[in-house]
Amino acid sequence: MTAALEIVGLKKSFGALRAVDDVSFSVEAGQICGFLGPNGAGKSTTLRSLLTLIFPDAGTLMVHGMDVFKKRRKALARVGALIERADFYRYLSALDTLRLLARYQDKRVERTRMMELLKWVGLEDRAHAKVKTFSQGMKQRLGIAQALLHDPDILILDEPTNGLDPGGMVDMRNLVLRLGRELGKTILLSSHILNEVEMVADTMVIIHKGRVITQGPVQDLLSRDAATVWVSWQEAPAQLLEAFRKSLIPERVRQLSPTGAEFDVPEKDIPDLLSALLGLGFRVTEVQRRRSLEQLFLKITAEADA
Amino acid sequence: MLKILSAELRKIFLRGRTYIGFAAVAVIVLGVELAIWLEGSKMLNFVTNDLQRYFFLDGRPINGFLTTYMVLNALWVHVPFLVALVTGDLLSGEAAAGTFRLILTRSAGRGKVALAKFLAGLVYVYLLIALMAALSLGLGYVFFGSGDLIVLKKTINIIPPDDVLWRFAGAFAFGALSMTTVAALSFLFSTMADNSIGPILGTVAVIIVCTIFSSLNFGFFKVLRPFLFTTHMTGWRLFFDFEPSWEVVLRSACILLAHILLFLGISLWRFKTKDILT
């Protein structure tokens, strides 16, 4: 089966700066793929190349098996994009913006579809309001609407939560989930906010200093390495804590208090950890996995730097 | 292509900056009319002083045709600036606003988008020239009436009213060609910048420098002169010769056309190979 998106050997330099160096990965149809990396890692260069905004020095970029540069028109007809902050023509209304953008594509879009899209992103009441009166969150939602205008089956979202307040970030996350789960879109979601990707992505690609340093299903990657687990228990007596310190478990403890501890353990070892704690006599009340993707990310990037 | 052109026209005519050009043309025309109404007689006496020693000037020497002829002189610097104000912003304005990310990630090709933008810019330019022609001829006729057109060139040409309208039509058409050259130049600069100030100022600067070079009729400049577009931008004046030399008019038009094609060709190549980073 052909991948929805496929990048092979992508290279791009800006003067002496090698922005992207031999990047290769693919996204299967219907998946939400998180594209992670710190600022300046090469995420935007990769996505812009995929959308033909940037001309790569080398490499092949395919949409459903079509080279985006050789069959640009057909390939881009299947892709919708929101690249970084949504910037619009300030003097146009939301509906006029969609009308105007529809003229730059082959597929004819009816007004009813535009109104449906505005409703879908929660902007139907502001359809006739000028974009200059919109908050950044509303602009980002309009950005999603314009990306869906020609009903593409692939969406490329580059830092869609940039500039959003926490409420706006939650809204955007829910929108992305609905796009993937309800509408079955293939989504390549770039972000440097790890938590955001962890919550929505099926697979992920981590890029660092222009190179892909790891990729695969999110759950596989998370269980491959140590996860941070917070275990809460009813206040433990001093002798129990002393027994705990003498056990083998403390080697994995990041912090300890009378009411709980934070552990670094591979995800597959969590049941053993809980058994050990219960065996020692701790009355466990809650188990929480914390910042696991962040840890994984930091570990992998540190390894790459080394 | 027509869909993109209509979108580009919509963008141009929904922006306030576009109407600065139209307002400025109206002010230029009204200013010239007012100046002639206040000082026209003195000015004409000064210019035709020698002539009036030997001849008696009959009729209405200050008339709508004279004012229109004077308005045409705005095609040297003023109108080019107004042209660059819009055409210099066609691509760089999108880059500055970050809206290329919206339109160039769709199926329409870059070449088509750039060409549609240029054509939309030309619609603005031609409307500007048409407004200039309509206002200057219309107001000139209303305020000063009709009469012989007296044009001072190497000779004093006195052109009767029944022989003047086709000359104005030709002069404004040639002016439109000159302004198309300016539009193509500022469009070229627009492909190189991510803000609109650079292309606008760059265009005006090139016109000023080339106009100075065009006026230097010696040595290297004498060789260069015939190839500079600014030398031929004033070709509209040829229409007010008694017997316009069509060969010279055609040569000037061809040189302007060559500049337009050159500027536009480089613009399209540049835009089609440009990385969009904003």
C-alpha cells in the first residue's frame, strides 16, 4: 500500500546552514503523525518542502505516490495546510476569505460548504465579521477551515497551537482529534509541545538538528524507554519508608515523600513496581504516568547530541 | 486563470492603498487646473512673449487641451510612484503578511498566480490612466473650454481642436505602455523583497537615476541612452509633433515592450524558484 505522505532523503541548506539533512519518513493513510523537534530542528523546512513552498536541494516528497514537484497540482489538491500562525487578509470577512482562497484551487466549493466548515470550527456566527476583529484562536480555527476547503484527505498542521492561550490549545487539540477520528483525515502535526502530540498522535517522528533521530508508533516509543510514574499512597509510617530505602526499588526513585514517590521505570515494568510496593505494605491510592514523552524526547536528543 | 485574476482584483480593490492612487490623480488634475486658472495667462504670456511681438494670438489659448497636456507631464515621476505603490506591493505584500502560505499551498501554480497578480496590477494602472484622461479632458473642457493646443517643443506647434483628440488618445495609450514598464519593474522588485517599501522606493530610485542618465547626452551615456526605458517613457510627447514620426513612436514602444517582457520574465522565473520563508 502506498503511504499517504512519504519523504525520502530530503536535504535543504540555507547558505552554510544545513536545515534538513537526509530526512526520510512516511505517514500511512488515516494516521495522526506527530512531527516533533525543538525550535530550529528543521520541522518547518520539511513541511514547507512538502507543500512546495521551499525547493529542496535533494530528496523526493510524495503525496499518495505522486511527486509533489512533478505532479504539484494533483498532489496539492489532496493536501490542506495550516503553516505556523494563521495570517489572513485583514480586510476580508471569514466567509470572504474562504471564497477568495477557493479561487486558487481547481475544485469548486459551494457557499454551503464554506458555511458548514465555519460552523464546524465554531465560527458560523462570525462568518461576516472582518478577520481583523478575530482573536488568534479564532484565526487558527479559520486556518483549519481554509485547510479543509477542498476536502483534502491529508492535513499538514505546522505548530497549530502557536500563540494560543491554554483554552485555545485545548480547542485546537480537540479539533485535530475530530479531524483524525471523525473525518478520517491523515494528519501530519508538527509541534514542539510534546504533551500536545502525545495526546493526539498515533505515530511520531522526532527530528533534531535537521535529522530524524527516531520514529514509530507513540506507544511503542514510550514503552521502549523509561517512563516517569508517580505513585501515591496513604501516609506511610517511618519504618515502612526505611524498609523501602533498603529495598531494590530506590535506585529508580526520582523523589520520595511520606505520601508518594516518583519512579523512572520502563512501562512494561510498572506492574512489577506496583507488586513490589504492595508487597512492602504501601497502601497505593493512585498511579500516574508523567511527562513520559518529554523524558523520551530529552533522552533521545541528548543521545543525538552526544 | 480567470478565477485567480478575479481574486487578485478583489484584493487590490478592497485595499485602501489602491484608492490613494486614484485620489492623488484627482488632486494632481485639480491642482494643475487650479494653477492654470490662477496663473495661466501670466504663464502663457511669459512663454509666448517673443511670439506676441510679431503675431496676434486669437481665440482661447488657455483651454482644456492645454491643461490636459500639462497633466500628461505627471507621467514623468508622479504617476510612476502611484503605480509602484500598488504593483510594488503585489508579491512583497503577501510575503510581508504571511499570506503566501495560504495561496501557494493550493493547486494553482506559482506562474499563474504571479501572472494573475501582474495582470490585476495592470488593470489598476490602466484605470489610473483612464481616470487621469477623463478627469483632465473633462474638467479642462468644463472649466476652460476648447481651443487650439499650443505646444512648445523645438518649434511652437499650434494644433487645431479637430486634430487634437486622436493625439491625446495616442499619448494616453503610450503613457499606459510607459506605466506598464514601471509596473513590470516594481513587480520585479516585488519578487525580491519581503516588504513593500523596498520595491516602491527601488522603482522610484531606478526611474530617477535612469532619467538622469537619459538626459546625459555624451560619451558612454550617449551609447546607453537609447536602451534606457526612461528615454522612451516620454514617447507620448511625440504625438504632439505636427507630423509624428511613426517610426520613432514604434521604436520607443518596442523598446518599452522589450523592457516589460524582460522584467516580467525575470519576475516569473524568480518567483517560481523562490523559497517562501515568511
